[in-house]
Amino acid sequence: MDNDVNYAELVEQAQLGNQESMNRLAELVEGRLFAYIYRLTLNYDLTQDLLQETLLGMVKSLNELRDSNRFWAWLFRTALGKVQHHFREQRKQISQMSTLNKKRLLKRIPKDFDDGLNSLIRKELSDTILEAMTELRLRHRSVLALRCFEQMPYSEIAPLMNCTELQARVLFFRAKHSLKRQLSRHGFSKGLLLTALGLFGLITAPAKAASVTSTVSAASMEVGFAATVIGAAGTKLGIAIITAITAAVLSLTVKGVVCLVVLFFFVLLCLALLSLKALYT
């Protein structure tokens, strides 16, 4: 993805007043920036408006960027701020996608696209992933876009999302878990998560932007053991286990200290099993 483009050098030249570098920078970032915003808003016309606002903000505020190597994180954070501001002004997030926007998105799947699914299942899966995305919190859509399609490391996602790296990992885990639940609710196997995300990436990528990623790697879905345990503890099953164990602990007498220690390790074992289940489902 843009591996041959030295964005840091372009940023530094633009900061020095080189207009050609600024124009080149705006031209190069437009495709990826459009895709990121589109994956947050799921509204084509709104995306176009926010894209222009973000590009204008980039031109005006580029000199405020202190580390040119963090250009993309800075730019995505600017775009996220524009999207958040819009939804705050509207006092709502996406609750229902318009028929026009959905049709526009679903028409973007190439007829010759081969993902191993027949056309009917692909249509149903695409429709399901779009519906699921409308139900996700904006922060969940953002962390999915950054991690899956922009392939950003958690260390860069964390400051962009105003959280720690561990919190970014947990946030991604919960977003992924929510999508899995939506797929399952519509009769699709959780194993189709990568395919569903790939379809979402494809239909939200601009037609003429080779630098925009639409495929999702299995490696990008990993969050680490600690984040998986914490994330799994927040699921219904995890809460039920913790509640039951807490009730058992509260019923102990002083003589049950040994049992308390055993239960402590039992909790750790349960959470570990939950994390393994989450990793392989």
C-alpha cells in the first residue's frame, strides 16, 4: 500500500511551502481518505463533503504536524474528528442506511469477483455486513477500518483513538465479536468474518485508487492474549461465569480461604478458555 511513496518527504517539503508537494500529497491521499471516511459514514454524498473538509483542514494545519512519519495517523484522526462532529451535530449515529446508499454500495461488487461464494450468498452476505456496520458504534467501525484495511499497528491506533494500546486491542476484539454475532444471527458461519469484511472493503473502496486495500489478512485479526481475555470477560458468557464465581466467593466463610485461592485460579482458567474459544471461532 503506497510502499513506493515517501509521504514523510512530501510532508516536509509541503511544510516548507512547496506547493507542488502539497498538491501531490492531496492527490495521493484522496483515495485512501475517501475509503476510510466512507467506511465510517456509509453515505456517499456525506463522505464527499467530509473528504473535502478534511483535505482543506490538512492544507491549513499541516504545519502543526511535528512528526512527518505519523502523517497518516494524524490525517485519519482529523477525518475521524470531522465525522464525529457531524454525528454530534445530528445528535445521532447511523441507525438505518437509506435504500439509495445501500443500493449504491451493493452495486460496487464486480460481477467477475470470485470469492468462492455463489452470487446469491455473496449478495446476502454483503447485505448482512452492511446492516451490521450500521449497528456498530462509530469507534468500532473506525478501529475495524484502521486495523483491517489500513493495516495500522495497535501502537498507532491507540493515540488516534485516544486510548492505550491494550484498550485499542480490546476495542477491536469487541468490534469483531459484534460482527461475528450479527453474521451468526443472519445464519452465516462466524468463519465467514474475513470474507464478509473483504466484501465490505471492496464495496467501500473508490474505483480508481490502487492504494486502497480491500482484502483482510488473518494476522490483522489478532489482538493478543490479554486483550482477548478482557474482551471475552465482557461477553454474556464471560459475565455469567464471573457473576457465578463472585456469588460463590461471597458465600465463603473465613475457613474458605483455600477455596478462595482455588476459585481465583479457576477464574483465570475460565477466562483463558474463553479467550481460546474466541480465537478459534
